[in-house]
Amino acid sequence: MSSVKTLSSGNFDLNSNHEESPRPSFKFWGGSILGLAALAMFMSGPGQSYSVAIFIDPMLKSLDLSNSFFAGWFISDASRASGTLDRTIYSAAYTLATLVGGFCLPFMGRGLDKYGARVMLPLVAVLLGISCYSMSLVTSFVGLCLGFTAIRCLGQGTLTLISTWMVSEWFARRRGIATGLISVGGTLSVLFFPQLNRFVIERFDWQTGWLVCGGIVVLSLVVPSLFLVRNRPEDIGLYPDGAPGPVAAEEARVNQEIKKPEPQLLLPDEESFELGEAIRSPEFWKVTMVISVSAMLGTGLIFHQLSMLEERNISALWAVNLIGFQAIMATVASLVAGYMCDKNMIRAALITSMVALTVSVLVLLIMPVAWFAIIYSGCLGFQGGTLRSAGTVVWPNYFGRLHQGSVRGMALSIQIYAAALGTLPLAFSKDFFGTYQYGLIFFLVLPLFAGIWVSTLKRPARNTVEA
């Protein structure tokens, strides 16, 4: 007589035959998580610099920032009358907002560890949609700062964090390739949002552009995330990578309905660092230095790319198209870097990213002819894609999964602080010296230093004290 599995007060019959229990068949969820992570990466677009860059000139013409109340605190009457510092004031608002938004990310990371992506993803999507609507209502410097704070924290910061968190939870041995695959979402975002913004602004206005961005985020993310997101494979009886877990399918379903399990690491060789342990490790700061330099330079270069290339007689249309080329190169690089990471070549990938960033700045600095912009764009895209994979995989691989939201949230917060500074050197260089050259010279030194330091990266070891 075959044993039958029954439920009594939420418990399984201990005499049931485990071998006759239905085996887990949840490989669907791994593919769904990968697709939703890519979609979340795509929908971070409204908070990213490549999207905001298209709004700069239309908003500068409309807002008259030089005559704002707060601008009068730090610019002269002559500069205010001429309006020559509008770009710097706009960049300052972006910088201030990014700094404040970055301060919030460690708290977002803790919330992600506690509640998971199943709660956080739809919530953040709704909030980002509201923030885009608020950007369409901006009329002053203060409103601009508040709007930028929201879209940077929720879009550029939290949605990116959620996307990589989901992949890191669901994949282990194939984590690098999976991270490379979600970069397709980032690529499509770079290709889509600048062109969409340009189209809507030209035919309507920049206010409508922000409304369209917010509507797309809410409609695309909220419903799929409510139905398809599962926080961890262990929650439904699986190991990472889709391998069958130790819990039968029916048991996993019932446990999930009756009691939300505490997250457990089922991989025998996996060790997780708490945030305090991670930040005491020099390896944390080596990786953080690399991603921060990349964020700072990448934000500054993309934010001012249209203007910098126009200075080199390259049209705005070509400048936007080059952003798309960067995205394509980034996708190729992220897949290559993902493969490298799966082969334990994370350090080599991080060094490669800094070399590519150095070359891109150098090419832009000396650009003898216009077609060199293709080399600049390709190197910048390759750098971003390489770091996107290596800079994501390194955290769960080196510091574990259990507290990765907190650890990555802190690193991402520092990264955003660095990104906040990226717009100002180039803006100051342009406004006060009439050229971007001096800002680019400053940018050239940073990736060289970061690349040398990260070349000493090794897997961190927990300090243990013998009793």
C-alpha cells in the first residue's frame, strides 16, 4: 500500500515515502527570474544618465536656473544675467540629488534582504513612476533636486540593485553568464530611452517625456513582478542554478503558504559576510574603488556626451546613436566578462574594465578626427559591460548571498556618491575655461590608480579568533 502525504495542522506526515513525492519542476522560475531581472535593468532607464542627458537642453531653456533663488547664493549678478552657469547649476542639482539618493541605498539593501524582491520590485516600480510624474511638474531648482533624488535612488540605484540581487540569489555556478544575460536589458534600455525621450520631446515637450517614462515603468513592471517573482530558489525547493533541492514540490508549496521560511544557504561551500565584516576587508574597498571610478567617469562622460562631441563637430544625432553603439559593445563585453567570472577570472575582468576606461578617456581627450568617436564609444561601452558583470558577480562570489543586499547596498551607495561627482568636473571645465579638456585630464588619472590597486585583489578571508 503506497503511502500518502497528508497535511495536519500545517505539517506533513512523517511516515510518507519521500521517494514517491513529486520531484520539483520549477525550472520555469529560473527563466522567469532572469527575464524579470533583465526587465528591471531595462526599466532603470529613467533614472540613468543616458536618459536624463536628453532632457538637459530642453529643461535648461525652460527652467531659467540662473535666476532661481538658491542660485543667487553662489553666483554673481553678471553670471546670473548672462545665464552662462545654467549647465553647472543643473549639474549641481543632479549631483546633490545623487548624493542624497545614494545615502538611502544601504537602507534599500537591508529592506531587500528582509522582504525580498517579491515585495520590493513592484513597490519601487510604483514609486519610480510617481517620481517621473513629479519630474514633469518641476519649475524650480528645489523641485529639480527633489525629482532627481527620487529617480536616481529608485531607478539608477534600487532597480539595478534588485535586478542583480535576484540573479545572484538564483544562480551560483552560472552566475557570471546569467549576469551577462541580464545586461541585454541594460543594452535595450540605452538604445530605447534616449531615442524615446528625443522623439517625445521633439513632438510634444519635456514634461510629456517624463510622463511617458513613468507610465512605461509602472505598466511594464508591477503586474509581472507580483505574479512571477520568487525571492530565493530555496523557497520553492530548489538549489541555485535550477538544480533540484532537498524539498519535494508539494512540500515547498505548502511551506511557502503556511510559513515563510528563513533564508538558508544550502550550498555547502558558501560563506556569507555580514556588512560589518565586509567593510573591514580591504578587498571590499578595492572592488568599491573600481566601481566608483567607473560610475564617476561614466556618469560624467554620458551626461555631457552630446555637448562634448558637439565641441568636436559631431552632431547631436550621431552623439545619441553612439550611446546605442556603447550599449551594444557593453552587451558583448558583459557576456565575455560573465564567462571570465565563471572561470574564476574576476580580477582580470576588473583590471580590463579600468584599462578600457583609460583608453576611452584618452581617445576623447586627443581625438584628432571625428571618426575616433567610434573608438571612444566602443571602449566606453566595453568597459561598462565588463564591469557590469564582474562588479555584480564579485559580491556574492566573494562575500556570499545571505547579506548581499546590505553589502551591495553599501557599495552601491558609495558608487552613487562617486557618480554624483562625475558631472561637476566637466561642467566646471566647460563653464569656466570654455572647453572640456581640463576635466578630461583629471578623469584620465583615476582609472589608472584603480586598475593598479585592484590588481592585488584576492578572495577575502574571515578573521577568526581561536577560543
